[in-house]
Amino acid sequence: MPRTTAHRTAALAVTSLTPLLPVLWAAGPAQAHGAPTDPASRVYACSPDGGSASRSAACRAAVRANGGQLGAWDNLRVANVNGRDRQTIPDGELCSGGLSAYKGLDLARADWPSTRVAPGGTLRMTYVSTIPHKGTFKLYLTKQGYDPAKPLTWADLPQRPFAEVKDPALTGGAYRFSAKLPADRTGRQVLYTVWQNSSTPDTYYSCSDVVFPGAESSSPAAPASTAPSTASTPATSAPAAGGASGRPSASPSASGVPSTAAAPARGGVGAGNPAAPAADTASTPVADATGAGSGPSTPLVAGGAAAALLLTGGVALVLRLRRR
């Protein structure tokens, strides 16, 4: 075969592999992530998937405070906390998990998108994720007298959660479970959800704003959904920055590969993000900061090995033909 023709054939062979690379790259295993979409967490409400809630004054302020879009709404997690939530997550930074990528979620204001609930009623939680994980959900509700105009602190939450749910089933891309709400709350409160994985080193944190009938703060409040059931409205996120003194620091997941996640449909539940990485051996809590954009984690895939083999074969073909 003439050299020119050989080179052209080899180049064509390599070029023909290019369209396949995204497919091959996307074929690998993904990691699981998640967040409450009902009642909507701030991180979800303020993401592009949060619908009209994302355009609220509170969400716009959160993005400004962040200096840009918040991080992926399904990726607000800290590794290696091991139940030391109060020792690890600083006061005033509970909604961000102490991660600078989500610091806008900690703004003290009474107009966050909210969900109407009933005292002593049934809370129906929808927590989007895509890959089953073992772990325990702990649900806290701010104490009566909580002031939304002040930063949320651990002192605003009872020592014990009002409900714990261990290893619920993942169905239809979400964990769904119910719990009875305390009967003594009125006005605007924060539902604080801690999901401590037992199959990964990660713990996820989220704030969902809820409104009970009765006295509310004098501060202007955002419209709440009319249904007594939990509805959604969260916030956006950006990459996390590490701090000294034992605070969560930014770091890729254990595998170093961000996870994939399909955004839930507006006003409903959709596929969340894939699984969190395998256990991290670091002793300091580590935040997984996948990308600077909001929305679910960017689908970077682990099928790269197959893609690399095809590329290698193509290059080898070029070199082999060139020697002829």
C-alpha cells in the first residue's frame, strides 16, 4: 500500500473512533449522590432544576454570595465525619456543610423557598439518588423560637433527631420515607437532614425550609407551597475550599471521578446522582467538589479504559503503517 494511502487509512481509522469515545467513557460505573427534593432542600431549589424557586430573591442572593453558581445540588457531602457532625460542621455553616462551594446556602433570611407542613402531621420525604446505599437518615427540626434572620447553629437544633430512618429502599431513583412531625412548632422552621452513609465514607447535609401554621417571622417570607405535604425548592453550589482547623476541605472523591446524575423533573422526582466513592482513608473530613456549575454532578465516566485501548490501537496502526 502506498505510504500516503496508508497514512490516510490509519488517520481515518483513528478518526472513526472519536464519536465512540463519549459513549465508551459514559459506560463506566457512576457514583451516587443525592439531596431532598421534597420538601425541597435549598441546594436543589436554587439549582436550575429548582424551577421558579431558583429565581427567587433568596436563591439569587445565594448565588451572589457564592461569587457564582453553587456546586452540584446532589453533591453536598463531607467524607469521614463518622457521626461527629457537631464537631465537624461549624455553627452558621450547617446548610453548606462547611463547604465554601455552597456558602450561599447559609444566608440568614426568612424568604427561602419553603414548603407548608402541619404540626404533628406526616412528613413524606423524597430524597433523590440513583444507586442504592446503606446508611441512616437523621431528621432534625429547629426548636420553637428559631429566628431565620440569624445564622443557623447547632444550638437551634435539638440534641436528638425527631426521626431516624435506616437503610430505606431506593425506588424510582429516590429514597421515600415518612416520619411524624413534632406537634409544637409554628411559623418558619428548618428541616435539617443528615444522611450518614455506612457503605461509603460520606455524610450528606441539607436544609429544607418549612412553614407551619401560626406566627411567622416579621421578615418578608417567600411564598410557601399550599399543600400540607412536603414540596420542593432548594439552592445551588460551587466547588468547596478547604480550611484549616479540622474543617471540611475540598478534595475529589476517593476514586477521583465525579459522578453522574440525572436531574429530577420539575415539580417531581427524577434520577438523582450516582454513587459516592469507595471509602477514603484520610482522617480529615473531605468534601467532594465536582464542578463549579450548578445542577447534578457532571457525568464523567469510568469507561475510559476501553476508550484508551481503542485510541492506543489507532495510534499503533498509524505508526505501523508509517514504517512501511
